Amino acid sequence: MGIKLGFSFDNLKIAFAHLSINDLKRMQKLYRLMRYPFIVRLGIFFVKISLNLGLPIKAPLKRTIFEQFCGGESFETSQKTVESLGKYGVSSVLDYSVEGKEEDHILEATMEEILNSIHKAKGNALIPFAVFKVSGIAPSSILAKVQSKQELLPKERKRIDEAKERVFKLCEAASKSGVKLMVDGEESWFQAVTDHWILEAMKTYNKEEAIIYNTFQMYRKVMSRRLRDAHHEAVANSFYLGVKLVRGAYMEKERQKAKKEGYPDPIHATKEATDNAFNIALQFCINNKQRIYLVNGTHNELSNTILAELMELHGLKKGDRRFYFSQLYGMSDHISFNLANAGYNVVKYVPYGPVKEVLPYLGRRIKENSGISDQVIKEKTMVENEILRRKNLKIA
């Protein structure tokens, strides 16, 4: 677009100012390991077995991948991370990252933890968002049955009604607390059910501004149409549409299930097609800024640049509270901290939870990123260049 933006993702001094030389060396070792997906998968397998057997590996696990990608084991112990990021203009969204549970008492306990995170974020400018996954507080097996229009047993109907009540309890708490609430994406075989619930919540709580945000995973072929349909609903019913754009998190699972069950692959055939869908969605959101609030959830430099350029083109202030840039904690600091330093709204996803319980999340994060070899190599190179820069300047 030829617009001068006044920041560069190559500024490593800004990107890593919040990290010590020891932090950088730990990252360097981890990125070296992540270049070999087979070793990573094997390591995760043995970590799971060791934790289940009670072997003493929790401490080394905490000092490596847990410290890299998680803020702490509880909301309280994550505050040091929140404050560290906040010193450099980067806000946090504390994400209770316990996944894959079905028992009602665990689903209820997860809901209470998220409710607690909403209440504690109230009035804290460093934590503008809370977040949850519907499958963290609802039985995903029954959600899938609802979407496939299978007949539910009375007990299942009761459980799904209770799950919906949990969703709306969180949305109401967020509205009353003035804390924005993001809802993470799910697998396609029950995403439509959660979309329906969240759109219903938006109609209630997004009348004056966007409080509730839904996630649109742009690697799915149908997602561009779903984004347009959701915007149409917002216009027709006079509410604000909260949008978090991401590329997607379940590509392997989606394709394996489609192949196994014999239905068309729901994911775009190429990365280029996904990138194109994502960037077009960014433009759609900015073009409809009168009704859409946006969180740009991506580690892609071009997509972040495009949003910054679109904001400039539309005459929007960098700090316009309708627009946020978002990356995961422990990744793409060159994007997050340079954008924040330039005056844009940036929020890091900061997962937290007991080490053993967040292992599925950590495993998925590492497998995803070990599969993107070019990104891993780039992150590793940047860390090594910053270590070298500090050594030359004798900076700790």
C-alpha cells in the first residue's frame, strides 16, 4: 500500500527488551529442539507417561516448555508475567488452558476458574480480556451429537442445557465487570453449535460495544461466508460483532477425520489460500468498522502489517480500542513488542494452569510450531542475533 508505518519487526532491541540473557538462551535451546518434530512428539509422549507414573520431571518441565509458553500454574502466580509484559505496553489475556475434559464436576470447576479470572481482571488495564473454550465447560461429545442432529437422551439434554447456562453465566459476568470476553475456536464438528450460542450472547451483551468476541478460523472454507453472515446478523439486530481472526488450530485433526469419515476436507487446500482468506477478512472487518470490533490473532508479519496499513488508510488512531493485535505468549515477540512500542493495542495470550493439566495444550502448541519449520528457524535466528548483540555490547 506504500504507507509508512513507523515501526519495524526487525528491531530486536525492542522485541527482546523484557527478556534476560538467560531467558534468551533457554529459548535458543528450545527452538533448536523444535526443529525436529519427531523428537518433539516422542518427548511429549514420554512426558505424559512420566507424569502419570509420578516420576520427578515436573521441575525440568516447568523450567523449559512451561516457562516458555505459560504464565504460571494459577491466576495469581501469572501476575508477574502480566506485570512484566505491561511494562512494555503489552496487555495480557489469561487463558486457563485445561482441555479435553468431559466430567460435569470438572466442567463446572473450569467455569468457576474462568469466572474468577473475569472478576479479578475487572478494572485491571493490563488484562482487558478474559477467554474460554466452550468445550472446556461443555461435553464436546454431546455438542457433536447436537450438531449432527442426533437424538439426545434426557440426561444428555440436561447436560447440554447446563453447559449453555455456564456459557451465558460467563458472558453476563464479563458484561457486568466491563471485561471483554473472547471465545476460542473449536473443531468443525461442533463449532456451529457454539457459534449459535455466542451469537445469541452478542445480541444481549454487545448492544453498546463489543464485549463478547467469537473466533473465526480462516483456514476453513466456509468461514468467509460465516463472517459475512454474522455481520449481517449484527446489522439486522443492532449489536456489535466481536471478531477474533485466526488461521486455525486443528488442521491435522480436521483432515484426518474428513478422510476417515469420507466427507470433503473443510480446510483450504493450500497455505496461500488460507492467507488470502485471512487478509480479505481483515479488510472486510475494517470496511465494516462501524459494526465490528477486531482482534487480529496472528503470528504472520504480513497480516499484521496489512492491518496497520488499513488502519492508517481509514484514518484510525493506533490506539483505537476497537482494534487489537494478538500473539501467543512465548512466540513472535518481534511482532508484539514492536507493535506495542509503536502505539498499537497488543495483547498476549498467556496460558496458565497446573503443569500436568495444561500438557495437552503445550503439546498442541509445540507440535503446531515444530511443523512450521521456517517460523521456528526465524525465531531461533532472531534470538541468537539478540544474544550476539548483547554479548558485543556486554549487556545482560
